[in-house]
Amino acid sequence: MNATIDRRRLLRGATLAGGGLALSAWMPAWAQSASAGIVKPLPTVSGEDITLRIAHQMMTIDGRESHAIGINGTVPAPLIRLREGQNVRLHVENALDEDSSIHWHGLILPFHMDGVPGVSFPGIKPRSTFTYEFPIVQSGTYWYHSHSGLQEQLGHYGPIVIDPRGDDPIRSDREHVIVLSDHSQMHPHVIFKKLKQQGGYFNFQKQTLAGLLAGKDQSARERLEWGAMRMDPTDVADVTGSTYTYLVNGHGPRDNWTGLFRPGERVRLRIINASAMTTFNFRIPGLKMTVVQADGLPVRQVAVDEMQIAVAETYDVIVQPTDDRAYTIVGESVDRSGMARATLAPREGMAAAVPPLRRRPLADMKDMGMGDMGGMDHGSGGAMAGMDHGAAASGGAMAGMDHSAMGQGATAAPTAAACPPEHAAMGHCTPASATGTPSPAVAGQHAGMDHGLGGMKHSMRDFSVAPEVKKTPTVQTISPMPVDRMGEPGQGLEDVGHKVLVYTDLMAVDRNPDVRAPDRSMRIHLTGNMERYMWAFDGEKLNEVKKPIPFLKDERVRVTLVNDTMMGHPIHLHGHFFELVTGHGEYAPRKHTIQVQPGGTATFDVTTDAVGDWAFHCHMLYHMHAGMMQVVSVRPRGGDAA
């Protein structure tokens, strides 16, 4: 590959693109092309017998060599192309000096072929071969990756496309597989160590004094209030563009991977978020995207300008460019510290303008699990001020986070001194007024602040609102008032000015296979401690869990996920699809991975029809590695065959 820009070729492409838009000098420095564009399809394997070899290798990203773990010498691993109805045998050789594995993400198969060491099989030992064999009972866009250690971060992932048994009902003239991922020159174990030492180690976008003086971000009062809680509203992503390069099909922004089209064609993009830690906001400026599949299953068509794609989700979209010009594919990280960039173009060597990174989002009260309390400002000067209700004299608006302990100013100075409001807000101590009778002044001042909540305490560590959660160091906060956020576009996309996909937009094409009402329901809390970088379900890390989550075969269960943290979590259930509870009844969208927004809830119905032990986890790699994983055990009913 030529490492310098062919200026004549680039200028010719710019002219064809219309008025010089492809001039690299107009692009941000990190996106300037080191090549005229890489037009190279992913290597593909197919058939009944497929051989895959896991090994160390080097890869070149934006002109820099980097260590990786690949399959058959490539990162991403080869595209595995299968057909519904066939039986496949995948012979996987592990050429590493450590155990490895492959999990077939989203595929319905026998549990002992699912590929999770310690759960469904023992793993693949060094210098040995394991054969996966299973029938292909579905079609759509999926992917595969290691479930061993942190190998996925090093490049051990690849796409799967399964063609339907007959004609494909989704009509297109050509297609491109778009694998989004993140890569660091830093070894993943070093990344994890730094996160354990300092949760916000990679966040270089914190608020500054200069920003305050310029009137940017939070007001001084809000910053003091968040500081009292030891919470950082800029802590949107654990690992950021400060160490990551964001990739499309294994290529960095300067490499400029390019997918070709002819004007007027219907182009199908199979988009896979195969990253370790990055939620991508995906868009193609100048092109509408029509969503036709979610997590491999058909959905009724919905046109959007942008979508937030969580780790491990897949979406198929149709675009139809009519102009003879290039378009930029943008995969912007959720914290907007960098982007994956590629190009759609009629010819090789063309490029389009790369939009600048947008302003990074700030977490708000809703992200803290305060529901819509941000609207209770009462003219006090900021969302957090809405929680103050006249208690600022006691050391900040967060004194109002426990409504039974408000008004700790002049009327309760000894109590305030014994239990400062920021400590009360985090549940580290209990104000006297929370257990005794408040003074008449306090009672009168806040008699009207119940807002129909039955006197609910708004403590950020009130375990009474989450009886399922164990009181462990893994639980830094509990969401006091979490609300369903499946109808929201995702953090930072609330006011972008164009149509963003939300889960409530999705409807299944076909009637759900099981439309029974749930037999029972359960709540599972997503808990974490950023200061110690600990993550768990219901306050218990995987190594602390005594037994799996039990189900009986063919149970119909409604599961509500409650996010008690200020970070989004993509939750994946192996071996099953579930129906999102979004008001679409028998045509609810079916998925295998769901993003639970910060401080919010997400609900799905699942039929546990696959007997065996299955992994259930957050798909943020370092969250899972830190303990946010459990095992779901589905057992036969009495009298059923195992």
C-alpha cells in the first residue's frame, strides 16, 4: 500500500465528488487519508467443513504495525458465509500458547457448541483442535468471537452471514459487511489494570476551569453538586479515543476502507459492532438508512438518519445513493473522542468530507436514575438544583437527595455536621431526621415534595428500593427512580436534529413464535463501582455467585433490567432470542442483545426453550471480565427428556 497521498488521484476524486470535498487538508488531522482508499472485501470461507486457525499476528492500522490475535491470518477473522438448513462443521485450531474459544454470537445451537469455557465446554487447549458441529436453523447477520480472557480486544472476532433457505425477502443489488471495532496499541491486560487503578484513567474530556469561564458544560453550582457525590458527568465511556483507534473492517480512519456502488443501486449494509468497549453512533451524512434487520431477524422497514449501535448488536440497513459522489460512513464513539470512518463511493480513490467530532455528551439526572426529576428545577438554575428545594445552606443541593432528610440548615446543624449531605446521598450515613420526626419547619417546608412517590427516599444508595441487590462493595449507587428508556435515542443523541432509531421503532415482520403472557417476572440490577472498577448483577460478581439463575424449559418469563450505574450496558443472553416489551404485542422485536441506558430500565419477555447452561452477561469486555456475568440454567420439566 502506498503510504503517501496520490494528490493527482485524490484531486481527481475530489472533482468527481463535487467541488473538492475529498481534499484531505479539509479533514481533521486524525482522519487524513494515508491511502487513496482500500477497496478490499473481507476474506470469506463457506461450505459444510470450515477450518479456522487462531494465532498471533501483526496487523497494520493507519500505517502503524500492531500486535493482534487473528484467525486465518486476518483481523477481522474471515467472513463465514452459511445457508439456512445446512449442517456445518467448524474445525478450530488453537495455535496460541493459552486456551482459546469461539462463541457463535446470536446462533441457536446446542449448548455444548456455544463456546463459553467453564460454562458450556472446557475451551480449546493450546496446540489443539476442537470441532464445532451444529445445524443452521436461522438466517441473518451475526458474528463470532473469543470468550477466553481478553482475546477479543486483540482482534479475535469476525462476521457471519447466513443466507435464507429460499429467496431473500430483503431485496438489494449489492451488499457490504461493515465490522466496527476498537483497537489499542496498549495490551488489554494493561488497559484493565489502569481501569482498576483509576476508573476514569482514559477520560481526557473532563470539565475544566477554562470551560467554566467560557460558559461551557455545567454551571459552577452543578459542578460542586456532582463533585460532592464524587460523580463525573463526562464519564461516558471507560476506554476512549485517547488509546483506541476505531476500525471499519480492520482499517483505521486514515486507511479509508471503501465500499463501491453504482448510483441508484439498493445497497445493503450489514453492520456489526464487534468492539470490546465502544458504543457507536452510526450515520452516513447525506443518506437515509432504512433498517430491515436487527440482531439478524427481519423488522418492518423504518427510515432513520442515525442509530446508536451497542457492543454486540447487529443491524442491516438499505441505502440508495443516487448521486455520482462519495459518502462518508461515520461510526462516532458515544463519548465522541474519536470515530471509525469509511467511504461509500462509485469509484476507487474517491472520498467525501469527514464531519468533525460533535460535542461530547454530559450525564444528567436521568442517567443517575432520577427519572424525569431533571424537570423539577422550579426555576432554581439547573437540573440538579431541582433536588435542592431550599437546602443549599446545608452544603449543596444533594442534601435534598433524601427527601426525609431535607432542610438540614439552621434547623438541624448538629445533624448536618454528623452526616454531611454528600455522605447521606451516597448512603454512607443516616441523618437523624431520616429515622426520627422532622422538625415542624422541615415538615412544613417539604410537605408538598412527595410528588406522588409515597415519600420515597431519593438516596443514591437506598437498598430498600432494590431488595434484590446484595450490599457489597460492588454497589456504588442504586437508581432511586429508574424509568423505561427503550423509547429514547441513546446518550448524547437527544437533540441532534434528525431521526435517530429507538427500540420502540422496531417491529417484527413475522408474528412472534410464542405470544403467551409471562408465567412470572423478575428484576435484575446492573451494578457497579467505578472507583474500584467492579461490575456485577445484583451486587454479586461472577466469582461470588453460588448458583446459576434457574429456569424450567419453555417457561415464559418477563425480565426487567435496572441500570443502577451511569453507563450504558449491552446485555446478551446466549442461546435465546427475547421479545422487547415496547407495546407492539405479538409483533414485538426479537433480539439477543439489548442496550440498557444509564439509570434506566429495559424489559423483555423470554421463552427458555433451550435446555442447558448459558452465559448471561454485559458485553462490555472489561465489565464482563470484572464480574458482570452469570450463568442461566434451563432444566427440563419433570418427565421431560433431558
